[in-house]
Amino acid sequence: MNVANIILEQLGGNAFITMTGAKNFLDLKDGLLFALPKIKGLKINRVKINVNNNDTYDVSFHCQNGFKNKIISEFQDVLCSELRNLFEQQTGLTTKL
């Protein structure tokens, strides 16, 4: 299993995809990038999660519009057990059924 699949499973796997509408998953060398659907009031439409040298995650939430990319928020050294809560806090979306 590669890093991107492990991250997706830690977020909740298929239940995460169903609940959030996440799509366009991109397997990065040491992480995962995915898009979120357009939701009224939600500026975040891209999420990037990378494994860092501390064996924790660096997570960034983006607003991408065409070729313009704005980082809304960034977090370093996030534990795998904190991924879901961080995602929910930043997006307001529920990750589990």
C-alpha cells in the first residue's frame, strides 16, 4: 500500500469520500492531494497532505481558482490520529457516517 492510500484510509476511506465529496485524488511522492466540491461558504477546495521527516503529516488547505493558488491554512507535525479532526475543523465537513 502506498502513502496516498494509507492517508486516505486514515481519513476514513470510502466513507470519507462519500461524506465530503472529495475527488480528483493525486498520488504524490510522499503524500496525497485532492479536491473538494464547490460548497457555498467554503473557500477551501484543495487539500494537500505530506509525510514529513518526523513521520507525521504536513497539511495545507488551499483555494485554487484557475492557475491561482492561495494557501488558506497550513499545519505541521500533525499525527495520523488528528487528521480527521483537523480536516473537520478547517472545512466544516463531517468525515464519517
